[in-house]
Amino acid sequence: MAVLVDPDYDGRTLRETLYLGHLVVLTRLSAVGRLVDHIRDELGTLFAPHDPEHAHQHFSREEMASVLSVWKPAFMHSDRAKGLVRAAITEAGFCAETTHYDVPKPRTSFPVGHLTTGIAFAFPWHRDTWYGAPCQQINWWFPVFPIREDNAMSFDLPSFGKTVLNSSATFDYYRNNMARLQTGSQVEKEQQCRPAAIDHDPPAECVVLPSPGSILLFSGAQLHRSIPNTSGRARYSVDFRSVDVPDVEAGIGAPSIDVHCSGTAIRDFRRVADDDPFDEDAVVRWFGPPPEGAMLVFSGTDSGESG
């Protein structure tokens, strides 16, 4: 597996490269730079007069959970943030008519000892496909402020496409949507079902440190985790995801050999061109019918998983 920086690829070649397990860093997307500036402005206002990277020194865990549970969904669903995400996807070479995206999710990783559950959950080793993500999902991730090896995330690249013992059989996407209604109140103990690798301790980890304004792309089937934050600084990052419709229809994507969860997150995605959702008949054709009464798309007020 390789880490590629600004490869001269069209959208199709870029997707195929990610499906093979490579990581890609793009440094020239102007929309990403504008998105960084936007979220920095919002964080500066949110925590004023404190430096956002040290806000945890001035807010208790309960206060921080309360603040983030209001701000995160407001940011995620704002027209400005979503518009910049759609601009970044097309700027990278993906077709707006055949690419679907989900909302940009702001992530917070606070130093060990502060808030690491619920709205600021620190993810252990996992694949997004264990959470109901389609194998065509591409993750887009960028830091808001400079990051270091002790407050970033890491990848187990050799485990891509290989079976890893995990707890994904305990996860149902539709039940999880109901559980997410309580995410903002989880301060002392994590209560949601969070699929993870079991007894996984790789001999080496790959840590990529894109600078603010650059963005890291990787397959949703990549095994990755949040590194326990011992930096003394809060880490703020944003991620969003994209799915190519022709790839879903053709069954082209990353390997999905150790996924045992039920349900699908495909309905979270909307078309880049016009923000329209997937046609339900197509979703049922691809993934089968959902259980009666299931919450197909999360409709609560908090931001759900955070890494």
C-alpha cells in the first residue's frame, strides 16, 4: 500500500486506487481551504475568548458535551459547509451527477482525561464498513489545525482486504440511528454499540499528517483508529464521505470480507449535483428491504459518531 500525494488521476482512477487500499492526499483543492477557514471562524466564536485547541482547560466534560451537541449538527447541516463539500468533491474530479455525498461531520479529540465518549468518542480500530457503510464509500478527512503523531489517527494498511476478528455482528444501522438520539448525554460512559476489532495489536501503524488545507482520502474499508490524544491540545477535524452510483450498481468497490453488521448507511448520501437522495427502489434493489418501522436515516439533533 502507498500514500500518494496529488496524483494526476481522473475520478475513476482515483476511486480504483482507493479501492485497492492506497491512501491519497490532495493539497490543491481550494474548497478545502475555504472550509478550514470557515470552521476556524466558527470554533473561534464558539469558544471565545479561549483558544479552541485549549478550550478543554476551561470547560468541564459536561459543559463541552452540551456545547458540541448544539454546534456540531448546526455546522453539519449548514448550507455553507455542505456547499463547500460539494465543491471539493467536484474539484477533485468526481462527477456531480453520479456522485453522492453525506454531510460534513466535525470531529473532536480531546486529551486523555477529558471528554472521550458520546459526542467526542475516540474510535478504536474499526472499518466504516462495520457501521453499515457501503464498500464503495470513500472517506475524506482533514484537520482544522496542525496535527501531530500524538493527536492524529492511524491506519493498519497490511490488514486491508484481510479478515480481522471484530464485533460488527452486534451492530444494526437502523437500531443505531435510534441510539444516536442519546449521544450528546453520554459523558461518563459510552452507551452506543461501537463495532471494533477484537484483541487487535498491529506491529506497525501508518500515520498521515496532512496540513490544514490538505485532505486525506481513503476507503471506508480501511482499518483505522483515533490515536489516544496525549498532545495536550484538542484535535479538530472534519470528514465527509462520497459514493459513486455506477460503482454501486456494478458492485465495484473495496473488499468486504469481514463485515457482519446489518442495515445500510446508503440513504445518508445525497447527489452532489442537486442534493437529491437515492431512489428508494434502487436502494432496496441493491441492499434489500429494511425492517418495518426502522429509522432509515438519523433524524435527531446531535452529530452521531465522532472520531
